[in-house]
Amino acid sequence: MKLVTFCTRDDPAERVGVLKDSGVMLLPGVRDMNQLIVEGLPDVVHDGVDIPLDQVTLLSPIPRPMQDVLCLGLNYADHRKESRSFNAEDFKLEKDLPVYFSKRVSYSQGTGAPIPAHSDVTKELDYECELAVIIGRDALNVTEEEAGQYVFGYTVLNDVTARDLQHAHKQWHFGKSLEGFAPMGPCIVTAEEIAFPPALELTCTVNGELRQHSNTELLIHTIPEIISQLSHGFTLKAGSIIATGTPSGVGMGRGEFLQPGDVVTCAIEGIGALTNTVE
Ligand code: MG
């Protein structure tokens, strides 16, 4: 099932529905995606389409995450290598343990919405295409074998980054958290539709040029490992979003950063494409 948050051309109110080939089936009584994740799907009254696609504007599936997004750094081998060639000191790892950081997200925009350039505070705006895992029920002391039972679904997240701020402040939080730095979409694919752990092709293009191409089976620290490890330290609440890391091909590795007008498309097999233009 593909779940979406959307509005229509005539009504800016956010609603939640199921994305079908020809339109969206409205889920009545659902306040927002956070409520749906925590309380589960309502009884669906019919299986048709309520709103045709040409009247639908997709928003981020979770426009207002309940907590900061949990992120993995340096979780693909080829991206570790390119990061160190950019700055050996910043991206040195003392131990082979997951690098966790968080990303403040007051509002996540969806596909088609702009990424603000923030030219006043950064000259090194960068993209990172990532598979995001959404937790479906509170996870505490979960084993790797049990981890799949706690996944609600998956979406595409662009972990937009200001490299100069990431470097300047030592901790990555600020450089990862500017307004508009967490576009997500186009939908959440629910967990039962994707074999666990996911092995999905992932690509990112900038102005149509292929920049990133990998597969989520190449994650160094796997989704079962991440869920299990975090849940042994705190309760991984339902609605938590985990951005699992990005492969090589980011602007930092090329010495080439995003500029106003650039169009970034992050796509993952079976989920869809998230396209945003820098403004
Ligand atoms: Mg990232």
C-alpha cells in the first residue's frame, strides 16, 4: 500500500490517503500520517478512488515528524571513501560503529516543492539520496531478528546538507537542519510490500545527470542492526524516521555544489521519485 499526505487544487487542507494508479482514496477520520502510524489504518469503507490524480498535490508523507529524524552517517563504503578525500580529519572513524546524528525537521516538504538555497549561510549546498525507515510501534530491547516487525514502511528522503556548516561546527546537527533540508516522498510504501531487509536500487540525478546509483543491500550497518542497537538504549517511538545513509556521488565528492535552479531527483525502486528544485 502506498500512503500519501496530500491537498487538492481547491483545498489546501492536508489529508491522508492511499495512492492508486488513477488517483487517491481518501482515508476518512485520519488527522494526519502520525496518527495513522500510531493508531493503525482505519476500516476502509470502499476500494475506489475519491480524487483523480490531476487534482492532487502530493505533500511529504510526514510533513511534521514527531521527533527529529535519526540519521546514519558514512554508511556506504564508497561514500566513506569520497568523504575522506574531501576532508580526511572530519570523516575519520576511530571504530567501525554506526555514526548517528539527528536532523531537526519542523516541516518536511514533498516532491515538487523547492529546496531553499540559504545562500546567506552556506556556499556548499549538497544532496544525499537515502532510504528512510519509519517505525510503526514502540521498540525497546528488540533483537535484530525481531526488528522487521517494528517497521511501518519506507520512503525516500533527501538529507540535504550545508557542507561548510557541517565542517565548521564539528557536530553535524546545524549543517543538516536548515529549513527545508528534509524533503520526503512521494509516498510511504508499507512494510509488507518490501522484503526485509530491503534490497532496493537507489538513484539521484541533478538536472537529469546521474550522480548517485547504489542499492540499499550495500548498507554497512543494516536496518536490523540499527533498530536493535538504538532500541537497546532508548525507546524507538512509533513514528520515528531513520535515514539510513547515502552512497557515493554527492556534490562534496565532486567539489561541485547545488545552485539555485538545480533540479534534484532522488528515486528508490518500488517507492518512487522525489524531485525538488533549489530556489
Ligand atoms: Mg545523510
